[in-house]
Amino acid sequence: MDIRGAVDAAVPTNIIAAKAAEVRANLVNWQSYLQSQMISVEDCEFIKKFEVANSEEKQVILTNEGHQCAKTFLNLMAHISKEQTVQYILTLIDDTLKNTNVGTG
């Protein structure tokens, strides 16, 4: 692969990383989804707690509440159709999978 090919191969990753950073910056107002009865109290409380947790706290949450995490992510994906929010949820899931050790070791 020549230099041009190497640069071309790297660009999509940078574009994706930039889009993910942009998505992360747009926090979701979960309370509005709760008030409109699009999500449950349980899912609202969990996602609000999870999204503000640091890496170590997320690891503990996943270890202790892994089933609730999966359930909440699935419920959010099933009940929310706003593109910006779906992108946020998918980015949060991707970040979680990349940065945790659940099921390994």
C-alpha cells in the first residue's frame, strides 16, 4: 500500500471518531422521554446513572446490574426513534463494549 492508500484507509476512522465525539457532546434529556411515557422510570433512572459514571463505576454497574443494563439499552432502542438519541445510545453502547471487561477473564 502506498502512502496515499494508507491515508485514505485512516480517514474513515477519523471521521467516525469525530462523529462519535459530536454525538457524545449532545446529552439526551431523558426526563422528557420519561414525561412523555416513552421510557420507564426504571430505564430513566438507570441510564441517567450509567451515562454519568466514570469507567470504574461503569464496570461496577455492569458487574452488579448487567441484566438491567442490557434491558435498558434494548428498551431505549425499541421505544425511541429520534435519530440523534439513537446515535447517542449506540455510541454509549459502543463505548461500553470497548471500555469494560464484562465476560472476559
